[in-house]
Amino acid sequence: MPEAKSNTTFLQRIIVPLGLALLTVLFFAPVLLTNNDLGGSDFEQIHYPLLKFVVNSVYTGEIPLWNPHQFLGYSVVGNPQYGLLYPPNWLLLIFRNDIYSGVAFIVALHLWWMAYGLTIFYQQWGASKFAACVGAIVVAFGGFVGSKIYAGHYAVLLTVAWLPWMMAGYCYAYQKGTWQSAIWGGIALGLAILAGHPQFAYLGGVGLGLLWLHALFMRDNNQARLRVTRQFILVVVLGLLLGIGSWLPTLDYQDQTVRGQAERTLDFANQHAVPLRQLVALVVPNTFGVPNADVGYWGEPFYEEMTGYVGWLPFLFLFLGGAWPQKRFALALIFFGVVMALGAYGGLYALQYYLVPPARGFRAPGRFLIFTSIGFGMILALGMTALQYPQEKTTHFVMLVSRRLGLPLLIICSGAAIAFAIFGDALAEKPQQADFLAEQLAWATCFLFLALIALWAWRYSKAQFVLGLIGLIAFLNVLFYSQPLLIAEDVQLSEVWQDATNIPTTSYGRIAQIGTPIGIINGSSWTGHYSSQGYDPIAPNGWFTLMDATGIYIQDAASATNRLFGVRYVVAGQPLENYGFGSAQYFNQILPESQYFFYENPTTLARAYITQRYEIEENDQAAIQRILQGEVDRGDVILLDKMPNCTPSGRGGTATIVDYQPNQVVVEVEADGAGILVLGDQYDPDWMVRVNGQEAQLLRVNTTFRGVCVPDGASTVEFSYRPTTFFFALVLGGLGWFLILAMLFYKFFLPIVFAK
């Protein structure tokens, strides 16, 4: 496996990253060069508000480990998508007042980084520098990545950018054979884990495994096989150590989440597998529509999980001769990605499900198409290299590919375009779909024609400008399909949340949207309010179980569940009485100047209160039924799952929240005898509680909330979030990073200093 030749001049060193940077700016021009922002469902619904919360918290002097603004509160450090320890995310601190621009910059930065990493990886496999760039371009700016931008998959985009660096790092490690050479692959894996999407970090590990198997197969003696195995282990272990600050707290928090408590079946893991018929989109994109076009998308859900288009040229170069040892691995990547994308129907995915237990929590087999894209990019890079340095039979192969593959495909595509244009009513379910398919096939025909013309020109003139023309066609081909997936718009916080800023947050009463949401669900993380709702795959299981059991009555603003949730404010798209639950009698309309309907219930259950008595109910399902029947929503009685170490006097008292921070809540209590303080926030075993400075027993109240015994008289109660697993991982990971950076300083920086 040849290594890329080292560069000697400054210009040679920067021309590749600089050229890729210019292409990245061109790709993101609708956003970076305008006043637009990156739209996309998950950008707006999840990442913008949650990242805004983190940045605002840091500016107030606290690194948030817990987010109290969504659900009833949930862990930040246990949710990898926050990317709290991922250094590039810290750049958002610079963009405090413009999170949208910060996210766009970081996404663009990572696409550039991905393209640069692919360039290095392809050079390691024998591609020339120029050819490697072309291969990298069709992957980094192709359909797979473009669809993730469309969906707003921020953590995916950050993580996937490290896949080529992980693979290139491992190639370097087993080529050099020293333990120090494994550092680079380990750093890439560690950063991929910290970037925030566990599944794509896992896919990076799968890529390392494929490289390891290939290296084993290519070695002809056991000593060499042991060396590549040792390097593989070093890269993986080092990566896990450097990324421990993300994966260990995530693993520890799993039992508190909906996803962690769900049954991990093959049916779940197989969701969003790519149907065999939709693989045609690898060659002719958008054959089942595109969601942000008028025609819509009519394939299997979801569009962003079903595509990996890289253009015509990689497909044509599949059949170009030369570089077969390297091509075999590229073909293996393509085949592996396709078979895994088919899910259980391909066989391999089901085998992975049974053999790799951690992978059972992942779904969307279509994401394995990243390997197909990388494989096609390698095919293109090797093919372009063959054209750049032609052998005796290269011209003959190009002629065969053009005539025996290209021309028949051209005839088929053009014929299909004409057929859909003329006989669309008979070939498609809807005329609009037929027109769209005719247009897509026509454009596919045009790009195929341009590719064939460029190959024809190369046969007769092997000048460098022809290779440049081929590279330009490859870039324009993917740009034409991927750039429209960027939703460039003026993103604004939902109007309903802009109006909600007139509601004070000091009462700590929660806010809920009733009926069809009229604003983003996570808006309270942006505004600083506290919501009983939220949108996140890592939702807390306690909140979800109670909400799910409530069923349709969760829309009743005054239901027992919403009273326990502490819902004081509600907002709706129509008058509250129109929902038919009779809740309106408890609510007063506020903010009459708003186009939406805001209400306040001044008599809702307080966020903190002293209960008069308790009952033991060890069975959560039985406890939930009692909650739904209205036994505990007045606050005079609570349900506990175990005996407390106190006996309430039954006389109650008062409780006032005096300090409410993400990681700490302070309540001043005046109890008329011994009692139990209830805080209407999500219970989590990592919350610690102190009463008058003394550590106390944290109680799980009404299946979901926090409680603690308090003595007679005045007391100060302090709830603190102390995720011990996170702190342990932080120390261990920090030590790993310190040692790595110290070693790099010693190896690379000190010799330069002493040389001077």
C-alpha cells in the first residue's frame, strides 16, 4: 500500500487545502456569502436552541451538565449530541449572539476537513494528489453529506468528517509500524467520539476493522499480521481513551432514557433500511423525489437515509482497468456499504445485530452508504490517476468503457426521460411525478454526455487541461444535486417563543404548547423558560413514561399530569376552550397583543412544595394509574417507591426556590414540623441533595420527581447534579489528552526549537 509522497514547498503543501477551502465556500455560498442561515428540521428543532443554551450558560459562568429547560430536565453530559467536550464546538462561544452563523461555519469547516482527509486517504492508496482531490470532492460534497445537511444532522456532519482521518491514521500506523504512529488514528477516533454521534463513531470503527481485515489478508507472514493487529488495537484503545468523556457518561445515562429502556429488537435496528429498488438513486439521483421540491418525496422514509450519490464518473471508472490491488478494497467498500444498507434483507446487517450487542441500539442501515460513497470516491481517484499517468492499455480501456457502457447508458437514460415526458400518466402514479422524473433523467443524461465527451477528449488529447475538465464535471455533477439540499433561509426563533419572552422566568412555572405545536419544541432552551415538553432522542424515561400513559389527556392543560409537571403557562393556536377538556376555567388569558393564545394558571402545583403525607407504591405502573386518577396532583400526598428516613408531621409548610441554575437548585424551606420537600424536576440518581449542609437521602417521588426529608423549622436545601461517571471520564480522558499533547510537543516542537 503506497504512501503519498511528501511535499517539499510551502505552495505544494497549501494548494490542496486551499483549493478545497475555495470549493467549500462555493458549495456553501448560499449561506456563507449571504445573510441566510442553514435551515433544516434538526438544526432548528434541536441543535440551535440546545447549543444556544450551552453558550448562554457558559457566559453566565457555569458549564451546564444538566438542561432544566426541556422535559423536566435531562442530562447534558449523558447526551452526546451536545458535544460538550468537542473542541470545535467551543468556537460557538465566539458566535454567542449569532449561533446560526456559528453552526454554518462549523459545518462548512468540517466538510472541508472531511474532503482534506479523503484526499490524504486516497493518496495513501496510490492516487495522485489531483486525482485524490477529485475523488474526495464527490464524497464530501455528494449526496450522502448533502442529505444530512438538508435534515440538519449537525452531530452527524461533525462526526462523519473524522472517518477518513481515522482510516488514513490507521493506514499510516501500520505502514510505519511504531506505536507512536498510532497516535494520529487514535486522535481522529477520539475526536469522532467527542463530536457527538455514537453511530457514526461506531461506523468509523467499522471502517478501521475493514482496513485491518484487508491488511491481514495482504500480509504474507504472521509477524506482519501481528504488527497490523497491534496497530489496530493501539488506535482503537487510544481513541476510546481520548473519547471517554463522551461515551462513558452516555453509556451510564442510558438507563435513564427512553432509548435505553426500549427493547432493542432487529425490527427497530432495521428501521430506514434502503429498499433494493431505491439503490438506483446511487446512479440516477432523486428517482423517488426530493422533499424540498414541489413534487415532494415518495420513497421510503427518510430521504436523508436513502442516498449516497457521487456522480456518473465513479460509476464509469468502475470498469476502467489498472490498480487492481487498490481497486479491490474500493470495490469491497462499495459492496459492503450496499449490502449493509439493505438492512436485514442483505444478511450482513442481521449478523452484525446478533454479533455486536452495542450496535443493537443503532438504526438506519442506510447510513452504511458512507462506505459506498468512500469506495466510489476511491475508484474515481484511482481512475483519474490512471488517466494522469496512462499505461499502454489505458486508452483501450477508456474506449471500451465509453462505447460498451457509456453509450448504452446514454441511450437508456435519454430514452427513459423521453418515455416519462410522453407517457408519464401510464408510468407514474401522478403526472407531477412523471414530469419530475423526466427532468431528473434528462439532467442525468446531460451529465453522462459531458462525462463521455470528456473521456473522448482525453483519448485524443491527454493534456492536463482535459483532466481538469473531467474533475470540473465531477464536481459540477454532485454540486448540481447536493447544493439545492442546503436550505438557505433567514432562520428566526419561532414567533411564539419571541412572544413568550414577555413571560417572566422567575416564577419557575413550566410552559407547554397545547394542540399542534406552533413553535419549535425546544424553544425554552433558547429563551430561558422551563418547558414540560422537549424533542430529543435522549429523552428522560421518567418523563416519557408518565406522559405516554396520560395519552390524549396530556393536551388537557389542567390534567393531573400537567399539574404535577408544574405547567403554569400554556400557549395554543386557538382559544383554550376549543380543545374541549374544560381546562379554560383554571386559566387566565395573558399577552393579549400576541397573535397566539397565552394563558396562565396561577393555582397550579408549585415547582417546590412540602407534602403532608406519603404512601408506598413500589410498582411504577400502579403508581402511574393512581397519578392519572388524580390522587396526588394537589400535593398533599405523594407516592414513594421505598420508605424515607423521616415521618412527616402532616402540617406542611412553605418552600421557595431562591437559586435555580442548570447544575444546582437551592430551596429555602419553612416546615411546620418534619416533612418531605418535593421538587418538580426529573429524578436522576446522579442528583445529590444536602439539607443544612448535610448530605441527605434523595427520594423518587411520584415515579418521576425529586424529594428529600426536611426537619421542623427553617432549612436550606441544595440539590446538586454530580455525575460521577462524567467526572471520572473527564479526569481519565484529560490525562490521556495531556500525555498525547506532551508527547507531540516533545517529538515535534522541541526539535524545532533546539534546531534554531
